[in-house]
Amino acid sequence: MSLSTAARDTVMATPELLALVLVQLPLRDLLLRAPLVCKMWHATTLTPALQRALFFAPDPDPFSDSVAAPVRNPLLAELFPPFFTTPGPNRWSWPDAHALMAMPCASALAAFRRPDASWRRMLVAQPPPHTMHLIQKCHARGGDRERRAELHELELRMGPLYDLAVQFLERVTSQVCITWHEGVGRKADLTLETVYTVQCLGGRAGPLREGFYGHGQGPRPEFGEWVHVERAS
């Protein structure tokens, strides 16, 4: 047996060394392929270090007193781009129900809609967001209104974030915008803003197909009262 082969076998047989190798894999391979190689590889992906690398377990928050930005989940950003891209300048450039139904993850709808799908358990960033502002705006003939809520101590995962967003897309004319706040002095880690227009015929019966509705696993925000706001130009 050559020295290189012996060294390789030693690494593969030592859980601590194997973990250092596996953590270098692309996130998709670490999640989907590594656990299928053998029982030892599967067990190694369940260790705390690799669960953090897989965005299943939270990192300590090293950014609480730093300007460094959290690392957004690259696999979720690939599969759910409306939740991770920079929002446009106005509501008409924000994602709507059609944008959600066109996401890459929707190509495998049966797997996507499973309540126990792995994407639902994944943290959206490391360290995960702990606070979120919610703003709901209503555009109607009688004037514009909005109401607000705050969520704290979240360790936000993709399932609850998705469920929160889609519940506001039940109306025909509605858009959603997610803004990530990064750096010192931020009052929240991200803001979920939704806006809808009241239609003459009631404005519901939204365009989301049945398989895209959430499972109601997210937090239930307690909104304040509706208040009138100046109509945007």
C-alpha cells in the first residue's frame, strides 16, 4: 500500500478528518450525495459542524458587534431567488405569485410541497436572522393604509419565511418584497413588505396554484391597527 493510499484511508476512517474534507463540498453535494455514500459519511453529515455547514443548525452570532454581513444560504438563493435578490424600486417590480410559481424549486412540485422537505428546515443565513419587520400595505379607492408587526427570536428558516410570504399573495394584485438589513445599528435583520390593491369584485381568488400555498408552520405575527398613509406617487 502506497503512502498516499494509506493517508487517504486514514482520513476516510477518522470522523474528525472526514468532516474537514466533506465541509469543502458544494452545499448541494453535501446535502444530497454525501449521506448516500456509506453509513459513516451519513453519520458525519449529522455532526454539529456539518449541520451548521448545511444550514440546519445555527452558528453563534459573531456579527453582533461587527459590520460583516451574514452568509445567505446559497442553495436557497438558487432555488428561491425572489427571497434573496435585491428588490426593485417600486411594487410593480417586486415578485408576485407568478414569480413564485416560476422559481427553480417549483420544477419538482411533489418534492417541493412535502411538509417535511429539507428546504423548509434550512436556515436562510448563517448566523440566522433573529428579528423581522412586517409591513402590509393596502391600496384602495378610499386611500392607502398600512399596518406593521415585528417578530423576534426567530432563528429564521425557509419554511416559515415562505409561509409568511405566500399568505399575503392570495389577492389577484399583490406583490411581496424582502429587504435584508446588514451592518451595525440595524433595527431588524430583514423586512417583509407586501402590498395589494383592493379590486372592485373583492380582490381575492389569487393566482397561486394549490401546491404553492404554505403549511402554516411559521410564526403568527400580531399586526397593529391599520393607519392611513400618504399615497405614493
